[in-house]
Amino acid sequence: MLLSIKHTTSYTYDHPVLLEPHRLRLTPRTDCYGSLLERALKITPHPSSISISVENDGSISHWVRFEGETEEFIVESQILISLITDKNPFDFLIYPETCLNLPMVYPSDMLRELRTFLIADSIAPQVRDFANAILEQAKGQTMGFLVMLSQCMKRDFVYEFRHAGAPYQPDDTLASRRGSCRDWAILYMAAARAVGLAARFVSGYYFDENPKLPDLHAWVEVYIPGGGWRGFDPSLGLACYGHHIAIATGASAAGAAPIQGTFKGYAHSEMELALEYHYSGVAVTS
């Protein structure tokens, strides 16, 4: 399947500002589900320089610099990708076999590389209890836990659209049993880390063949020895299987922001987001 996405982010300022260097993480990665065929970036005001960087997860980002004052900052990203949407998300080997069960004990060579995604010191006791209850239901099985955790949240939590603001703390989302996709992702990460799994936050796009209003989406990837980073989406209650397009990952939500940067000046800013999907002759616009 060919899918084109036009993603426009617009910032307006009520007084002129100086834009600091910004990092744009808007380039979909190539993985077992998809390949990037075309990409274009249009930026207003025109940057004084643009450089391409490779992130520590292998993804591509663009650093942009500016000169002079502006009252607007607009980033228009257009991509064309080829997707495989019928691939079995569980078709991989877990090795060594000791990793079939939890708590996870990673081989020492993996552990050194995954420490950033394993930090669990600040996980609230009630979140640990939540994770352990699901672990017991899954009879200690790694994949059973990951699937049941996602299904439990989809079944028992109430989804709410919340476009602005940082994610809620995991224990707050657990207590209220409601939140946006980023809130659910943060709770899922905490629960996974509570049983020893390395987990990271993912920003990107989700689509299916039943057109809905497109929006930026968030989910989680968990590192499974033999399988590598595997996606799970608690707000949809499923394992990611080719309809999720990742553009940024991080150990925290802030580390996976598609656009990062600041400005100098005394001004109030407003942001607007617009997305358009085109696939199989169908156009969907937010």
C-alpha cells in the first residue's frame, strides 16, 4: 500500500520573536513494515541553514537555524511511504528462551545499551501493583503480559482527546482510568518497566482503511531479545502491525517530540496542527 501524508504545524506569535535552532523529527523510519519513498520539507520563515542528523535510534532528524525576527513558524512535511499492512506482529523469535518469562533479565550486552529505557525508580507503588496483577494473569509470560496490558487498558480506560499539555503521571492516569494516547503510553511504559522490560515512547501516525480524522498518535515500543523493538498501542488495545508510522522515539515523551525548540522574545504563541492522508484513492483531512 502507498500512503502519502501531509503534516503541517503552524506557530503564531503576537509579537516578533527570534527562533532558536529547532530539531525536526518528522521523517518516518524504514522498518519491517514500511519504506520511505519520498519526502519534502517546506519551512517558513526560510531557514538560514538545514542539516540532517542520524539519531541514536537510527532515525533521521533535521536541525534548522534562523536569522531575524518572525511572527510565524510553519513546518510542512510531506511524505510518501510504502507499507506492508498484513504482516503478523508476533512472527519473531524470543531468544534466549529465559526471556520468554518475566521479570525480564536481559543478557549483559543488551543491558548496557538499554539502561536508559529501564529506569524504574520513580514508579508509584500502585502502578507496580497494577503491572504485577496483569503479570499474574499472564502466568509470567512475556508476550502474554504485553498483550494483556494493552487489552486491559483498552477495555477498562476511557479515551479522551487532549491536544495540549504534557502527559499525565502514570499513577494519575491509573487512578482516573482516562486519558489521551500519550497518557496511556506513559502508563504502559511504566508498567512494562516495573517488570523489567525496556520501553520507549513513540510519536507518529496511525491510519486504517476506515477513514477517521487523522491526528498525531503515541504508542510504546518494548525491547524483546530476538524480536528487537516491538510496538504496542494501549489506546487501541493491539500490537502494532503496519498501520503505525513512527517518526520519533525517546525514553520519555519529551524526547520523542516531533518538533523541538524555543524562541527568544516576549510573546504568546499558539499552535495549530493539520494532517492529510491519501491512500487507495481516499483522502482524509483533519
